[in-house]
Amino acid sequence: MTLQQLRYLIEVAQSGSFNAAAHELYVSQSTLSMAIKDLESELGVSIFLRSNRGLTLTAEGTELLGYARQVVEQADLLSERFVNKTSNNRRARLAISTQHYAFAVQAFINIVNACETDAYDFTFRETRTSEIIRDVQEFRSDIGLLFLNDFNERALTRVMEDADLHFTQLFEAAPHVFVSAQHPLAGKASLKLSDLDEYPRYSFEQGTTNSFHFAEEPLAALPHSRNITYSDRGTLTNLLIRGKGYTLSTGVLSSEMEQEIVAIPLETSETMRVGYIMHGERKPTELVQRYIGELESIISGSTLVTQPRKRAE
């Protein structure tokens, strides 16, 4: 087994066909097919199911792909850390996966603006809860941001422990209701759940992992008659500004929301414990530490955060 074969495997899985992968890798399709065939023979497994509709991963192939990504990621990190240590072309790297939090974006922007290196590869993913966990587990991201509460903590902690991921709390906040500044409820000092019954509830779409435990909003398991799901924060902003619905979150508004959206405290004993996850086998780089520091700085300046927490040394 070689790193080249694993890189080929990853590209074929991402592309969905040998032809497309060969084009991306600048190799012949026969070279690619032979490499995957040799890998299957060596490991004694079938990696792909081939049909007229293209390629799909087998169960063994899916498991192997996860390991392949980890191995290739570690090899790239090793090369970056040691082989290219004295190179003037060495690139700084930082990868973040997060639920849809404005403060996470702002902290990332602060890192980018302050970066003095000539070359870097930074990645910022606002994505689903399950994908955040998977990104950090498979070393695609250095750090992941999500929240825990009394409802989801047991289920998510079990998943994270199985993946050797560790959660560090940044802060605790009470849920707030986000509505348009023109909404009938906008002038309220606080709201009860019953006040929301007649309005649509907006929730981030969680894909095939559609368990309430993976929901991005608190109290997601409570039944509601009008539900709208969406997949990005820009859509949420438009829905809130132009519609009559609401969503629940920490209450920390992004800059693009501040003029037209208000956050109203929800009368509930529920709390959101927002923090970051990291893999147990990975030590935070200087950039990761700086990113966490930016998060803490932004959080400490928010009046809606009830219990900011410093990370463990």
C-alpha cells in the first residue's frame, strides 16, 4: 500500500468516477484503475461498486476512505512540519468546521487579516453537526465548534468519545429568539414558547443525520406545526428579515443582522454550552491557539454570554 494509492482512492471517491478522477490527477484512467485494483487485491476487499450509474463505495470502502484521509492528512502534516521546514514556500494551514455562528466567522476573519505569512491554505466550513464531528475525526479540520445542552449532551458525547474527540466549553448562554425588527414580537422584553406557536420555525437542515440530537437549535425536539429548514446562514438572514418566522440561538447577532434582526430572551431554563472539539491525537498549532484566543476575545465582549469559560491548559 502506498500514499499514492490512497490519494488516488480519495480522489476517485470524491469525483465519483475513474474518468473524472484521472482528469483531476493528470494520470491515465488505466493507471488509476490498476492502482485501485491492486489496493483491493492487497487488502482483500472491494472498495467500489461499479454500475452504469457510476461508482459507489462499499461498506469496507467507506471505512477505508476514512483511514486513507487520516493517513494522507498526517503525511501532509509531516511533510509540512519537517520536509519543508526550511522552505520559503512553506504554507500556514488552518481548517475550521463549525455550526452557523457569526462569532466563529469573525474570529476567522481576524486571523486572516492578521496573518503575515506569504503563503497559507485556510479553510472555513459552516456545516452540519455530524459533518463537524466527522471533519475533526478524520483530520480534515483542526477544530470544530458546536453546542451541547441537557438534551443532546449524552448522545453527542458518546459519538465524540468513540471518535476520540474532546469538547472544551467556551461559554454558556440562554436561548434567544431571532426575529425581524418589524416582527409583531420584536418589541417584547422576553418571550414564552407559547408566544411562538403561530409563527414558522426556521431550522438548519441536517441531512441524513436528521436526529434531534444533531439539531443546531435548542428545543428542536419540541413539536411545532410550521417548520422550515434551510442550509446556509445567508438564507436564514433573508428568511428572518423578509418573513414572519423565528429561529433560536445564542443571541449573538452577526454584523449583517444587527440592523434588521433582534434577539429576544426566551423564558426557559434551557442553556446552550458552546465550545470546540479537537482530536485527542492532535495538539493545537499556533494558529489554532490564536483562533481560540480570538473566539474568547469576541465572546468576552458579548453581553449575551452568561458564563464565559477559559480553555484548559
